[in-house]
Amino acid sequence: MPSHGSLTKAGKVRGQTPKIQPKEKHKEPPRVRNRMEYERRVLKGSQKPQRAARRM
């Protein structure tokens, strides 16, 4: 059963791609993030309205 493409060319593009360092991700701890979401949702009262379902 023939394969699609030769195995000698496997990984050619990935090997030629220059390696870049991943960016450092900044995420608040869940405690801080939950507090901010609570303040925005409950204390400030800015809730997004639910989108109405479309009828056809």
C-alpha cells in the first residue's frame, strides 16, 4: 500500500522553521479573577443582555 509522500521528507517544514520563545502569559490567580468578575457582575450591575433566539 503506497503512502502519501515519502518518509525522507517528513518534518521538513517544521525543522526549517525558526524556534521562537513563547510569550509569558499573565493570568491573575482565580481568587482575584473571581473577585473582579463578582464586582463587575453584582456590584456594578453591568450584565450583558441575553440574545433572543431567532425564529424562522
